[in-house]
Amino acid sequence: MLNWLLLIFAFRWKYARRIVFSGTILLLAALYTLLIVSTFGNSQGGFGSLEQVSNLFDNRWALLAGWVHYLAFDLLVGCWISADARRNGIPHLAVVPCLFFTFMLGPFGYLLYRAVRLFTRPSVFIDIYENPA
């Protein structure tokens, strides 16, 4: 939660992105790796169907790994949104709801940001296909 608060309220502080991106996301990635390595082969299931995925998460450590996976990737997307908005001159107040929804509902927050980006900077729509960020 502290990381999201940094992205929302301390977005101009030069160390905010460094703390979030180089600190917390790396720690979450390391924790995820540890959890996956320690639970690999200890769970029934797989990724071939929803039922198999559900069976994977019968193991509480695998469930924790899944949660850490979501935390890391949602935060990574939040960092990207924050950096992309700054790079493209998108007003931070327009980005705050996107960050909130990325924290709460991951892909919806990203989709919302892309809509905000399109409507606040229409020329950027063309740029993302010519010079992807």
C-alpha cells in the first residue's frame, strides 16, 4: 500500500519510483520466486483449465505465490503508468484514478489509463504504434 501512496502522492519525488520499481517490485519478484521454487510439484492442477488452476490454489503457499504475482505485476503496471504519464505530460490528477483502479482491479486500471491517455493526448495514440514505450 505504501508503494501506491508513493506513486499517487509523491510522484514528483525523485526517489519514489526508485523505491517502488527497484525496491519493492524486486522484493516481490524474489518472494514469488522463492514461493514457486518451494511449492513446485507440491500442488495438484495446472494451467490447462479453470478447474486445474483452482486445484493449484488448494495449496496455501501456491495461493500466496499467486497473490504475490498479482501484487508485483499490478505495481509494475502502476509504475509504467506513472512514468508514461509524466513522459507524455498527462496531468497527474487524471492519472490518480487509473492508479487506484490498477491497484484494485489491475487490467481495468490499465485500460482506463489508455483511455485517459488517448483523450488527453490524442496524438500519442499514433506515437505508441510508431515508437512503443
